[in-house]
Amino acid sequence: MESWCPTAGWPEDPAVPRTVHCSYLQREAEGLDRPPYPGELGQRIFANISKEAWAAWVRHQTMLMNEYRLSPIDPKARKFLVEEMEKFLFGSGSQAPEGYVAPEA
């Protein structure tokens, strides 16, 4: 049987999903399992972004990489993607490239 710790409370139940108030969705949603990015930005994403919002960012990032033909090993491309990620998740939103037409589902 698990014991109660007076400073930490009861251990988290791994069967119960973690919820966050998602900054992107503006509602409560299931949180990420771990920080998806290193450092302070990763912790901010972990605390404020849901799995659903992160999946939306990954799709948007893939589109940006394909449309702009970005290489993940290029430092300029990585800097651009981090800036777009912050805009997408926390700011005014990241825009698709001019002339982009989304594929039909």
C-alpha cells in the first residue's frame, strides 16, 4: 500500500490523465506526459499545453518544414521553428506560407 507524504500528498495515479488549462485551446484538456522540448520553454509547454494542442502544432510544424523545405539540422530553420512554435501555442498564431493550399482530407 502506498503511503501518504505530508509534503507531497498522495502519489499521482498514473491511470488518471493529467489535466491542464490549455493556453491554445482555452479550456481544460489532457496534459502532456512529459516536457516535449528542453529547457524553460519545454516546461512552459508542459504546464500550459494539452496533448491535442501539441498534436496540432506537430502537424503545423510538418507543413512549415515541407512548404519551406526546412532542414531540422539547420540552426536558422530551428530558430524559425521555435519562434513559430511560440506564436502558434502562446501568441497570435503561426500562419501558413502564402499561397498554401491544405490537402483535402
